[in-house]
Amino acid sequence: FQFCVSHIANGFSSIRTKMSIKIGDRCPEFKSTLKNGTVIDVKNILGNKHLVLFFYPKDFTPGCTKEVCSFRDNYEAFQALNCEVIGVSSDSGESHERFVETHKSVQKLFGVPRNLLGLSPGRVTYIIDKSVIVRGIFNSQTDPLGHINKGLELVKGF
């Protein structure tokens, strides 16, 4: 289970900055860097494992903490289904030890909508199969645990 700083790969940022990823779309490629300098290239995951990529608004808030901890607590269940889980927030590295910078570029790449009159980043989970196709999207600002339940439900169906 990984939190990371994301950088767009292969120029996707200029292609998809105003579009939202939809079910049936091919997952865009991106790279992420952990605070310790380890680079995660989503190309190394896609095609080998399913991927649950979840975006959450803010570290250390009650709903986000509940969502992130639930993904952490259920990580072994996802792993048993050959699925990797990556969490992305717009918070800076100072607000969370595992973040280095903001993740706004990946949020734009996926077209994650803003909520609360545009003031807050959205809470959206994308479920991507091994063929690199988005098979499910769960978008709910108010149901943080629903993201885990929907992710597990869809991955079990692969």
C-alpha cells in the first residue's frame, strides 16, 4: 500500500487535463516518487496486477483517515486478489511523511472533480484491471468506506 508523489509520464498531462477518465478507458501512465526516493512507475503494475487508485481530499481529516486506514487494513485482501493499491492526495509532504509534493497533476490526468463548491479535491476511486482498462469508478465525498467495499467487490469479479 503506497502513498506517493506523482509525475505524469509520456505527456499525458497535456492530453487529458480537462477530461475525466471513464469506465472502459485505458488507464493513463504516470510515475510516482516516495519520500525515500523510490520511483513507482504505474507501467510496472499495469498488465501484471489489478490496480485500485484512490484519490482522497486531505490528510488527517476524519473521513479521509477512515478511508485510508480502511484501505490499509484491507490491503492483504486486495493483495490476495493480485491487486495493488495506491492512494493519492493533494496534500504537501509536510502534512504527511509519505508525501513530498502535491498530486494535483495526477488528479488532473484522471479528471478528478473538485467538491464543496470547488474548494476541496474530490474523493474518487478507480478500479483498473490487468488489461489496463478502467472497470469501475466510485465517486463519493461522504462515503469513505464505500470506496474500499466497491473496490473489493469489483476486483473479486475479475
